[in-house]
Amino acid sequence: MGNAVVAQSGGPTAVINSSACGVIEEVLRQRDTIPSLFGANNGILGIVQEDLFDLGAESTDTIALLRATPSSAVGSCRYKLGGLEKDADKYQRLLAVFQAHNIRYFFYIGGNDSMDTADKVNRLAQKLSYDLRVMGVAKTIDNDLVATDHCPGYGSVAKFLATCVMEAGRDTEAMYTFDPVTVTEAMGRNTGWIAAATGLARRDEHEAPHLIYVPEIPFSEERFLEDVREVHRRLGRVFIVVSEGVRNEQGQYVAAQAEVDAFGHRQLGGVADYLRQLITRETGLKARYNKLDTCQRNAIHFAARTDSDEAYRCGQEAVRQALAGATGKMVTLVRTSDNPYQCATGLAPLAEVANGVKPLPRHYMDVAGTHIAEAMRSYAGPLVKGEVPIRIGMDGLPVFARFVRRPIARKLPPFVGRGS
């Protein structure tokens, strides 16, 4: 018996709040075992800083509305914790906060790096004999977590971006005598899952996208220009989707900035504009580019109901498994059938998920490597089904949840550890 804390980390998704809703509603049904539930402002950083708020003080309507609210309502961060020895003071601070507030359940919603942090917290708690149940809830639009068939967040970004490509593709089709080439940039640092999903938009050879480029297949500018010329000769127009993380044959990003984020990752973005300039310079064709950036990962207005429901179920299952004694695990999605689509939940050790990357299989792309194969349609098609009901206000715009955030009184002195 003890209290619980839920935290979110990394880039938001359209359904990360559905997972939080699953955790919160399931915990609040277990008041006999878990008397209080805290939210951590700004993810793991909020726990280090003892910046917590009372989720039990929020209205049931606000909590339910999380299912139709984008971004990370609890509060996210990009805050890298190193190894247990390197950042020993921060990990000890985490446990000190847990002890001060009798927190016995830690639910962390995040991606690769977050599962690594959760794994280290779990190992330290076991080493110090502190009774703590640590559960990870998968979250990433990149769909690159190992040990799970797919990740909550992916189905919604796939649905939204594929639809944007369908719409923008019609624009290129209508304006091809003036703007014959369009390049759309998809998120995806290391994998092409998002870019490949836009291939669902193409129902016949005339429709966008005509060409798709993913990081798993080395990118050649010469081959690319040949592809563009060939499609333009055949159709009079070209619609291209490219992952932000495409690399050349030397393994270097085609477009990367000098800056790095908190996890040491090179900042990406700009590959669509780079290719636009390359096309115009080398072929003489006028080209435009689209970069939807954070819009693609937060688009709750066209999120997939399948994705939202599975995200909720993962949060709910994390609580149920923790109450049953599980710790050091991440809830996974286990596909049992494509047609009809059926999916169950499972568990994977956090250590197995931490920092791993699941690439897009080569056979999900066609022989040329510039469009999807039927295997990709079978995989991604079921994940984009259904729509999330959105609450619309009197002004005609969506209504989103916003927490009151009643603060929990601090019991420890401010953290002044190394790098704080």
C-alpha cells in the first residue's frame, strides 16, 4: 500500500493523454491500495525537483477529457539521466522524493530513453530494498520501440499524415502545370515508419505519394533525381515524402543541424527544403515543400480511435500489472490477427526496451525502395481506423482538458545536486 506518481516524457503524441487517462482512472478506482495519485510537472525533472500536483483533486470530467486532448497534459521534458553511478545524486534524489511522499508506484509514459530511465530507477530501488513498482507505458510516434508490435501514438500520426498527403497531393494534381513537384517531410530520426505510412494514401498509381524515402535505405541524390525525372515524364507531376532522418550511403544525415538536444541527438529538419532546392537546381522543375513538424504528432482532431483505445488500455494495464506485483516492465501490444484486426497486451522487461530501435523491415518497402509493399499496408492499415470524438465549444473550436494542478507541499530541501 502506498501512493503513486505518473509522469510523461519526450515529444508528445495525439494519444499520450489517453494513456495517462488509463493510468489515472484505474488508480482512482484503487483507493484502498493507492490512497493518493500525484502528477509530475515536467516529467522526471518534476520528480527530481519535487514538483508534484494532486491528480486526485482534478474533476472526473477533466480526466475523461484527456482522451480528446493533445500534447502532454501532465507535463513533459527532455531531461537526460545518465548511468546510476554518473548521476547517482539524481537517482538518490528520486528515491528520496518517493520515500518522502510514500510513493510505491511509478508509472512512466515515454519512449526509448524514458524506458532506460525507468529501468535504472527500478534497479536502484531493488538495490536499496525500497519497495517500489515501476511500470513503463510505451509512447512514440516513431514506432521504433522493440518488443511491441506497434507503439501508441503511431496510428494517429500515420492517419493524419497520410490524409495530409492525400489532400496536398490533390493540390499538386490540380496545379501541376505551375507547381509540378511537392516534397513533404515526415518525422522519423532513425526509422521510416511514419513516412512509409503515407503510402496508405495511394490507392492507384496516379495518386500521391509517388515516391517515399526512409532512413533504412541509403539515399543517393543521383538516384533520387532519376526517380523524380521518371515520375514526372510519366505523370507530369511528382509528390514525394521523405523522412527527416534519411542518410546517404556513408551513413550521414542528408540534412542535420549543428545543435543537439538534451539526449545528445543531432537536431533534424530541413531535408524537404534541401531536396526542393536540389530538384529545382538540377532538373529545372519548380518544387514546393511541406513541413508539418509538431502538427503531425499533436493532431488530436484526426487521431485514430484504434490508437486512442489501445493507448488507454496500455495505461490501464500498467496499473493492473503493478497491483498484481509486476515491476521493471513495459506494457506491450501483441497483434494476434490482421484480418480481423485483434491486439492483446503483454509485458517486456524495461532493460530489453531501453535505448533499442526497431527499424522498418526492408520487405515493407517495394523492390525499388521508393514505395510501400503490401506487407506495410497489412501492418499499418488497421492502426488508422476510427476517429476520436472531439468536444466542440460554442465558438466552433475544440475544448481541451487543463488541470487545476493543486500543488503537493514539498517535504525536502531544494535539490542542488550536480547539473541541477
